[in-house]
Amino acid sequence: MSIPKEPHLSCYLAVLESALVHARSLTLSGRSHQQIADLLDAVHVIPELLNKWEQCDERALFRFLERYDQTYVSMESDFSLTRAYRQAEERFET
């Protein structure tokens, strides 16, 4: 078993945390069950793949995040999984 090196580990954990907080927010606001399901579907593989990093196709993993964004992000203010990753990456670099 291997885990990713930094910044990948911190970035994907930040994405997972952001997604869970956003799912809670969507639930409380009465938003679409489909959007919540799609959000959780996009991130549910992250914990398993972080523990099997040597087998992970990171590009395929990132495509899960992009697919959610393509469906639900239309404005800069919308929650974005790929933006959550990039923001975490920026925090790591500074």
C-alpha cells in the first residue's frame, strides 16, 4: 500500500472535505437529490485510491471531478471540485 506524496495527498483530502461540506449545504437547502448523488459519486473513490496510489490513474480520478463541474458549475461562484483542488494546491505551495 502506498499513499501519494504531497501536494496530492493534501489536495485530494481538501477536495473530499469540501465536497462533504457542500453536500451537507445542498441537503439543508433542499437542493436536488441528483446533484448531491452526483457530487458524492465524484468523490467516493478518493479514499480508496489514496490508499492504492500506485494503482491510481490520477488523470481518470481528476476526470471524475471535472465531470461534476461540467454539469453543475456555470458561474464562478458555484462550488467546483477542480477549483477546490487547485485552491488546496495553491495553499500548499505558499
